[in-house]
Amino acid sequence: MKAILRLLLLALFFLPVAVFSQSRTIKGFVTDSAGAPLEGVSVTVKGTHKSVVTNAEGRFTISTGSPGAILEFSYVGYISREVPASNGTAVTVTLTSRGGQMNDVVVTGYGQSAKKNITGSIASISSEDFNAGVISTPGELLQGKVAGINVTKSGDPNEQPVVILRGASTFRSGSAQQPLYVIDGVPDASIDLVAPSDIATIDVLKDASATAIYGARAANGVIMITTRKPKTGQTRLAYNAYVSAEQVSKRLSMFTGNQLRQYLINNGSPLVPGNSSGDYDDSLANTNWQNQVQQTGISQNHNIYFGGNTGNTIYGASINYFDNVGVMKGSSLQRTSIRANVEHRMFNDHLRLGLTVLNANSTSDQIPSQVFENMLIFMPTLNVKEAGSAYSTEYPYGPLNPVSLIANNTDQSKMKTFLANALAEVKIQPGLKYTLSLTDQTTDTTTEIYEDSQSELARGLNGVANSSTTSNTKELIESFFNYDHNFGLHNIKLLGGYSWEQDVLGRGFGVTTQNFSNDQVGPNNLAFSNPPAGTIVLANSNIGTLKLISYYARVNYIFNDKYLFQASLRDDGSSAFGANNHWGLFPAVSGGWRLSKESFLQSATWLDDLKLRVGYGVTGNSLGFDPLIAQQQYGITGRFLSNGEAINAIGVTQNANPDLKWESTATTNIGTDFSLWKGLLSGSVDYYIKTTSNLIWSYPVSSTQYPYPDLTTNIGKISNKGVELTLIATPVKTRNFTWRSTLTAAHNTNKILSLSNSQFNEQSINTAFLGGQGQSDNWSQILQVGHPIGTFDIWHYAGKNQAGVTQIEAADGADTLTPTTADFRIEGNAQPMLLLGWNNTFTYKQFDLNVFFRAVTGNKILNATLAGLNNPSSAHFQNLPTFSESESFNDFNSYLISDRYLESGTYLRLDNATLGYTVPIHSPSVNRMRFYTSVNNAFILTKYKGIDPEITQGGLTPGIDNSNFYPKTRSYLLGVNVIF
Amino acid sequence: MQIMKKIVSVIIGGAFLLSMGCTKLNVPIQSQYTPANFPTTSSDFTAAIGPIYTGLANNSSAGTRYAVEYWRMQELSTDEAIIPARNGNYDDGGQYRFLHLHTWSPDHIDVVSCWEWGFSGIDQCNSLVNVFNAAPASASKGPAIAEVKAMRDLFYFFMMDLYGNIPIIDTFPVVGYPATQPRAQVFAFIEKDLLSLLPSLSTTVDASTYGRATKYMAFALLEKMYLNAAYYTGTPRYTDAVSMADSILINGPYSLDANYGSVFAPTNGPGVQETIFAVPYDANLIPGDQINRYGGATYVYPLYNLPQPESVAMSTDSGFYHQNFILPGDTRDTFWVRGPQYYFANQQIEASLYPSGIIPILQNLYPLAIFPASYTALYANYTSGTLPGVYYYLGAPYDIAFWNINYTDSLVLRGDPSKMDVGDDVFAQCEGIRSKKFYPDPNENSQTEDANNDVPVFRLADVLLMKAEAILRGASATTVKGTLQTPVVLANIVRSRVGAQLATSSFSVDSILPERAREFAWEGWRRNDLIRFGLFEGAWGFNLGNGSPDLRIYPVPSTELSLNPNLVQNPGY
């Protein structure tokens, strides 16, 4: 590496230098075709880097340098113009909207391209269209805004949203299902680093022809995040801030203490009053436990940004402070992010050097997951505390006091993420550019968990403390050439590059110890513990070095601005895979035809642009992999007596599979982009077929052949087929009033095609063990050939018998009170039919109003929470939902998980409504000032009986609500944007 | 300028090519053991043998523990132990009920997990034989290989006893799919292998070999096999059984402990003089002893100073108790928990209320006035408020009665009979006789309820009673250390230790089964004994008996049949 830097410096030294300087001043005014001033239009003196932008009144001043200069006016969404600068005269320029977004620049891998020249399926969202609200991660900005992306998130400030692009195409969960995030060109950078307010645009690369350049990590799509940078000539200072109040959007309707007492009296089994200890479950109280553990969370975000662009130098820095207080007491996220970048062009533009530094420090407080179940079932007949001090308890093995769970257990993580990126771009000759980008990222996490002496999770242990640290590092070199050449009617673009990445994951240590003499220090000083022999647990560190080496190339060819062609190839090597399959090739080809450029459509003046796109490519999924996954491993299998001492036994804990390789996804995409009536209506439609083979699964192997019962191997196939539609319309546009409306719709069909390979043959795999009384051997979902992931395989509810007892329809059709697993049947699935997003922006003079609706239809949710709650015969020690009011007290089967609890997940949500007012300011120091107020999740229309139908759609077992759901929230927000 | 540009191009090109030089994907292994770095040292080899023993005690990947899943296969299928459902709880898909009723299937969770447990142990032993064979020559090499093979033979014995016909695998890696072999061949394989190992196995009996395979473990295992040979292979081997017993009785440093209870106490271990081979457990270090967790001391946990109440699940069959625990003076009777429960003398809390010094363990009841009708038949005089054991009432708003905890012998299905459900109120929870033979451990892990009691597999009393049985079945009595050991002599060694009435000349082969029931209750041998005596098809509890003799061996799990085409399902499944 050092050698490379040295060579580069040498190269810089020899590059030619040319700087001129002269001065003439021109003033001007830019409007749109309706006569309204346009702010932010870039005005550049042609052939130079002299550039300014227009202010809020559309005015600008620029010094041209020489007479006869030509000014270039460009603005996103408008047709650029060149106007000769006549000295001394004010220039008035009208820009016309070019309709749609055809000329917008789209960020692709290792480069960028005009939207009109794109042959793949790429959706771009810019900051004004991002979701508003208390938002901690980029994924949430896109929810409902990009057709084909399915984002689900609970109200937990610390939970990452689950982002699934074009249907699940893996059996693995977590990061294996998530798209690859590329932040300012750095692949797989931590998304915690970027404050949402710092993001300018997000481009979502959906099909293989767009993503294949990222090879073995691109199968779930690629999300390209571009942070904001000042335009040429701009210097600015901006302050964005909001404060928000968040509440739970819904509470489950449970019995009050009085209702429960009355219910039990009515059924001849009243509670025993008493209030001394856990043996009694009634102290004549009426406690609403959901109220006790929930709060109004006041959250705030402040972002200060300043930056400038002198043409040759671009600099910018921002500080963001985010404090998200959860609606569940004890849960919160605080994050401070800092971003600084500087970029300089030298040697007559032959060299561009850049340095970007990102840092984020966050503190997460989490609460035990048992709170969610216990806030529902803990007896409302008990007080929070009995006899003044001690938290009330139920009889041992009963539910746990949710207030005590929060008060006596702490779980705090501190994470520090740092990324530095150095960039050098050299113009070797016209059209040929070389880019070298070096990135270093470090993530350090410290987690401290303490279950104190009163904790019911560590009864009688006098405090259990766990302290651990983990450090992950990433080093990345991207080195590539771009060549761009026009000759005649031909345009050709070439890309060739090499990438080297090394991730070291999981370095660190962790200790769990117990028995403290008080609760004052806990995990902060483990030395105060007095652990009995054998109770100290040292974390089993798993340091993994993952090395990825890739070669990639791409060709773009455009003929006559009409026929577009692209081909790309990436050769990816990964150390995580079996010795026999280290390397894989990921090709893609695509073509586009701009019909609107054909002579036979020239007469159609209503048609601005029409393009057909077809692409095919293969991508891989190697995300979320233990670097040693393919090797035989020995681990600690327990202890045994050796010379009378219990020492570690070390044995095989993983079978080797030298043939293991990545999941491979082949995508065919057919699409069209169009723009009509001068941009009043534009949009795109895409149809895709995505087939993933070599799915990775831990397959059970014959115990007569292997010492370890499963083998991680490649089996089976899954397909996703779907249609996506995006429509952008401007139904009304006058000088004072504009209505812009965007509709996205996506339909996906997910289907398992095979669960077999040459070695293993299986028709179905049972998943989703939910437990529950007497059901600890039952599963609730099945992976079965011909059905989608998330298919429910449960009992069929057959009504109640005369005694009021729930019956299940047995496999032979008869009703039974004692169903077995043989009586399970397939009862629908968790995959949505249609995802809809409808965004409307109205501007009237200084006011702007945004109304965003989101809908999901056709999915099923298994409300296992309600099933578990609906247990009348347990009402002596767990509370009942008001749903149970009409249930027979004798129904000993009421809680059995059956299709009685399988509900429609269809909903329509007014996701966000924002009203903004831009203060008319005529001040040289303040450019723009806007106040806004916003409500998130204003209302929801749904028949779902649980807290919220937005149950995670990710993982192998989507669509299950099982008492582990952090409630959704409704938030009210007040914000300000000021630009100086 | 053109020249400059060329130079620059060359330099850039050079930089690019240099950076492309890194094409190697090999990465260092820093925190894991793989075949590249393990085992190498002598400590490695010591640690490498460990998985055999941890696997026996608690095979976490198969989810199988000797004292839980294996134990259930051998005990819940007999009259010694039963887990009824409690208002749906402890039904767990019927797994305990199926064992009790002899209606298990090839998918039964324990049938599946014990197969994985056994063959995982066998594969591990075979792979370790390779590891030791490849190790440099040393004095410990031969004994280490012998120990590993003896443990493999023990796993083989467990598998042969449970599943009958199983594949014989003695190499690793396993090439192809091993095929099912008849039980007689498996027997012959184990016998031959064990006999060949005898010269190399350790004869040391102390803390250093406690819980490890020794020569005496091999003798005891062979004695067990020979005693059952008529059933396993069709050929009786009673004389061989006696000879194996004598190998232990003459040369082994074993003696019966004076206190029967200490053999199973939480403090048991190398100090017990009669244990030949035990599975060592530790509440924290070697988890997996949960005999007491299921043993049901819910309401009496303060009596045993337990950190928390145990589960109410498991008890014994009333018939089993009453048929067998009938000897006058037998202290083994006291290891069952029956009838009303009182605090021990040293736990006299609230003594002023009970001047008699007998303090009942109490549980509050629901108000009597609205007592469910189903109870009135059972506790007939309850409604009058005169039932013994009801201590006092409180006033408004409801009257409350406190009840002296009282474990009743019989199990009455007041819940759903098809689920073998006894109901789940305090009376139902107190139905059934509980065992405290593996004495409740106050130092158990308060989270997992794992206890410190080691679980014996072979002990001297078994060697003695097996010898007595072999003689009663046809072998000749032999003289050991100057005493002619007739069956009566052997039985009385066992009986006199527990103060039971001594056996007389009427002691016959039919006396053996009740004697073993008393001595080895809940030690995992009842199924083996019942089958040998032809009584496994008998009726007890809710099991109506008369099942097929095919049920004497368990089925090959259906998961295994689908993964290995050369396995043959056992007859009748």
C-alpha cells in the first residue's frame, strides 16, 4: 500500500499546472416556466469551475473571467440551458421542466449515469421525498417509497428495520437477507455511520443487470447512499432539527383487575385475596401493566452542516445529535455522528483528491424481551409494589412483574464506528480516469448487562453481570479505470477494476460473573463478584478473518442515443467458502431501446421519453457468513472429569464442507421507463423473475456417518416473480399551487422450488417452534416445495363442542379435542400480495403539505400472542384479554394455535402527514427558513386484532406475532430547517 | 506533455497492477481449533478424549442427556416412573404418555435423540481412535485407545439394548451408508472387542479414574451382557456372567457403602466405594442431572433448602411401590415421598403455633364455598370442613383454608383422560409418590435446576444381584474370598446394608425382580429387567399391557431411515 501511495505522489508532482485568473461580474434571475423563481440552480461559466447557485429568489451573481463567456444553467429535473453572458445586462433565464427524472443522475456501482441511459432497474429517491419522522437508519427513509422494497419495523429505537427486496431469496436470516449498503462508494459500510439528515439521495439497485457489478454480495439488491455535498459556488450553513413526542399507537385490551375478579367469580373460581407474598395473586388492585411500562418518549434530532464548493475545493462537515427515547420505559438510543469531507482538484483538473471521515458514537439501552409478554399477562389484581418496597411477584414459575423486569435488569451497549476513506482520481487522458479508494472502518462495541440482586431473571444469585467488547475492522481497496468516449453516434463507457477487502470480525472478550455484595457497581467492576466455582463464563471468542478479492469489468455502449447496451462481469473470491469453491463468476447483460427517439414517435409530442429495458444477470449471496463456516471445527463441548477435575472437553462442533458455495440468484428483468406530457406523468414498470439456487441450509445428516448432526450445505431453489409500478404525476401546477403525487405498487410471488440436492432429498422442513402450553413439540410454519417461505402449517379450528371446548378438525375430517401434529394443514402464508405507497405533496405559496399513505394486502399474520393469552383456565395466574370474555371457562383447548388465530394482515396506514411553512425572508444572511409539523402513523385501518399488523416480514418465519413485539408508535413532531 | 502523460499512465498502471497482486484468499485462524492446529500437545489429547464423556452426560448437539432422555426411555416405559399431564402442561406432544402407554413411534423425540446420542458417541470414539493412532508413540497411547474403544462399546451396548439391530461402525470417516446388523452380531462385536481390550484397560480405582472407563467397567458391562444373552442372542451365558462378576468381586477394590443414600446423594463421587462406573454431573460444570427437577418437590422445596420449587411432573406408579416395597425394616422405603409433609425438626419456624413440634407444610386453598364439584367426591368431608389437614380459616371477603401438603399414592385422571391428565390444582399436583433417592440438592443451579448428584451406571450391588440371578438361572455358585456365594448370601449382602428383613432359602429367581426394583429403582435398569423377566408386556398405571413383543426394542428413527438407505426398520414398526 505504501508503495502505491508513493507512486501516486510522484505522479502528482509531474502533472501539468494551469491556473488563470481574471474578473467580470454578471447578475441574473432564473424562473420556471410558470414564472416562479427557482432556488438552487447551478450557474457555471462554461469551460471553467466558476460556479454559483441561485438564492431563494432565483437570483445569482457570477464573475465570468473573460468576455464572451457562456453560462450554463442546470437544475435537477429541468432541461439545462446555455446562455451567452452579455456584460452589464441582467440575464433572465427560464428553465423548463424536463419531465420525469430522465436526466437525473443515478449512482451505479463504480460510477454514475444519466437515468435515461440506464438499462437496469434502479429507483432513486432524493431527500425531499424521504420519509419524515423519528428515523435512525436509512432503510426507514424508503419505507413505501420504492416499489419492491418491503420494510418492516417495530417501535424499538434499537431495532434495525428489516429490508427485503423483491421477496426473500435465502433461508438464512439477519444480514443474509438484507441488501448491500454502499455509502458514497464504499461497499458494506456501516449504516449506523450516516445520519439520515446527511443523506442527499438513495439509489436502489434492484435487478441483476444493475447489481451484478457487486457480485457475491448483491443478490438482495444494493442500496447506494449519497451524502449531500454543496453545489459549485455554494457555501452554506444549515441547521435541521426536530423534537418529537412518541406514544404507543395501540394497547391490547386486557381485563382490569375488577373485570378479572368478576370473571372468575362468575365462573365459580374466585381469587384469594391476600397481599403478603407471591403465594397470593390478589391484593385488590387494578393495575394496568401496559400503562406502567410505557411512556411518552420525547425524542430530538439536531443537525448542523456547513460546507462550500469553490469549484476546485469542496468541503463539508456536519454534526448530528440524535436522542430517541422509546415508548417502553428503559429503552432508548442516543447517537452522535460526525462527518467531514474535503475534496480538491488540482493540476488543471487532472487530479482529484478526497478525504472523508465518518464517526458515530451511540448508546443503546434495551429492556428484557420478557417485558412484552408479561405486561399483558401479569395479574392486574396486584400492585406494582406490595407493602411499600418490594415489587409484587406471582407464585414462582408464574409471570414476572414487568415493572420489576425493567427496573432490575439493565442492558446497555455503547458502539463507536469510525470510517475513513481516501480517494484519488486521476485523468490520464481525455475520457480515461483512474480511481483509487482506500477505506478503513472500525466498529467497537461494549455491552454491559446486569441482572441485579432483585432480578427475577437471576433469582438468588445476588446479581449477574456480563461485560463484553467486540471489535470489527474492515480494510478495503477499490482500484478501477473508467473510460468514456464519444465518436460519431457512438458512446462507449468501460470500467475495469479490482477490489480487495479484509474484514476481521469478533475480536474481543466477554465475562459473565455473579454474586455481588450490592448492586452499585455491577458490570462496571467485575472484581467485586464472588462467583461460585464454575459459574464464571468466559465468552467463546470467534475471531474470523473474511477476505474478499474481486475483479470486475463493465461495458456500456450507446448508439445514437437510442440503443443502449450494458454487460458486466465480476469474479469474486471469498475466504468464507469451501476450498473447492473459493471463486465465482457473476455476469450480467442488459439492453435498452429509447423508442421515443425513433422517427415514428417523433410526431407524438405528448411523449417525452419512452424506454424499454431487458436484462439478465447472476448475483450471489455471501452476506452474513461466519468466515470459518466451511471448515471442520473443534469447540468446547462441555466439561468432563480428568484426574478428578472438570476440564474442557474439545470435540468436533462443525462438519467440514469443502464444497460449500454462495447462494446464486439469476434475475431476468423486463421494464419500461416513460415520461408523458412534459413530465406531468412519468414512471416505470418492471417485471422480474428471480431464481435462487444453492440455498444454504444446515442439513441434518445421518448420525451413522457424521459425529455432528448437521452439515451446512447448498440445497434447493426458490423463486420470486413480481411486478413493480412507479407513477409520478403532477396533476396541478400553477404559479402558486402544485400537487405532485407518487404511487408505488409491488406484487411478488415467492415459491420454494426444491429442497434437495444430489446428496439430500427433502420435500418439507418444519419451522417456527412457538412453544406455548402443551405445544412445545409443535411447529407453526413449513418450508415446502411449491409453497412460499412463511407458509403456515397449523391446526384447523372446528368451533366449540357443547361443553364450550375448542375442537380441531383432525386429518380424517372428524373433530377432535386432542389433535396431533398429523392434523396440521397448510393455511395460507405470510407473504403480502401487494405493497402500496401513495405520496402527495401540495405546495401553496409558502405552505407545503405532504400526505403519505402506505398499504399492505393479502398477507396472513399468526396472532400467537392472542392464542397464548386466551387461556381462561389459567386466569388465576395470568390475565386475560377482553377477547376471552365470551370464552368458556372450561375450554382447556382455547389457547391451541390454530387458524382461529390466523388473521389478515391487510392494512392501510396514513404513515405521515407533514405541514410546512417557509418563512419569506429577505435577508442577506438567511437563505431559507422552514418550519414544519408532522404526525407519523396518524391512523391505520386494519382488522388485525394485535397491536399492529406491521409484523416483521423478514427471516425464515415471517408474520408471527408471539408476545415479543415492541409496540408500534404514533409520533408528533415539530421541526425547523434553516439555511444560511 | 505527451511524454509526461505516458509516464503518468505507466505509473498508474503500475500502481493498479501492484494492488492487484493480492490474490490470495487464505486467512489466518486465530481463535478456533481446526484440524490444522488441534490436537498437538499432550493436553490436547487429554481434552480430545473429553467429548466422549461430555457426550455421554449431556450431548448438547443431539439434545440428549444420560439422566434425562436416555433415562426416560429406560424408565418412563416401565412401572417405575410416570409423567402425567397437568391440565395440558407436561403433555409436550404426548412424549411421556407414549412411553407409558407403549405407543411410541419412529418419530418419538427421545427415540430420535437417543439414537443421535449413541451414534454420535460411536463416531466420536472412532474418530478419536484415528487421532490417537496418528499420535507419536508413548506409554499412554495404548491405554488411551483402549479407553476410547471401551467407551465405544458402552455406547454400543446402550444402542443394542434400545434399538436391537443396528449398524456396526468401527472406522472413521464412515465410507458409504452403514447397514443394519442383527442384534446377535452386534453382541458378538461388543463382546469380542471388550475382551480384547481387557489387558490394556486401567485397573486403578480412585479419583483419577472416576467416571472413566476402566477394566472393571468392562467386566460389569460384560456381566450385564451375559446375563441378558439369552434374550439378546438366544444363547444363555450365565456361567460367563458369574465369571465376570467374580473378576470384579475377587480383584476389584469395591465395597458397599454403609449408607445406601450416600451412593446417590449430591455429594456422591469418587468417595463412594461401590460405584464401578457413574456419569458424573455437576450443577454448574457438567449439567444434565435433572432427576430431581422432575421429581416433584414443588410444595416441599423449603424442606430440602432448595433455591426454588421443582417441577411437579414425575412420580412413580402406586402399584409398583406397593408390590415391591414390602420388606420389614427396609430403609430403601424412606426414599419415597408419601403422605402428609412436615418440616424437619431443625426447621421449626412458627414453632409457637405448633407446640407439638410437628409443623405441617401448608398451602392455601381456594374458598371452600365454591369448591369445584369434581373435588367433593375425592375429598368428601371437605365440604363439612372437617378434613384432616385443613388448619384454619381467614375472614372476609372469602374464607380460606390452609391444607397440609399430602402426597397421595394414586393418580386420578381428573383432567382430559385421553391426555393422561390429572389436573393442575394443588391436589392434583400432590398426586403420586415422589422419589428422593437422588436426594434434592440445595446447591443445584438455580437457573437450570441441574444438580450435583452423579448417576451410577454400574455399581457393586448390581454385580452381586446379577450374579445371584445368573446362578438362579443355571450357573454354579462360586466361592469368593473364602465364602460360597449362593443367591441367598448375595441377596443378603445387599439387604443387610439397608436393614431389610433377610432372605431365606425361599429366595428364587422370582425374588430377583422385586429385589432389583427395591435396590435399583430410578437407576435406569427397569426396562432391561422387565424384558428379561418377560414382563415388559404387563399392565401398570394407565398402560393396559398385552403389547406386542416387538416393542421390546425401539424403532429406528424415521429421520435416520431417510438419511441412510441401508438401515432396516425393526419388525413391527
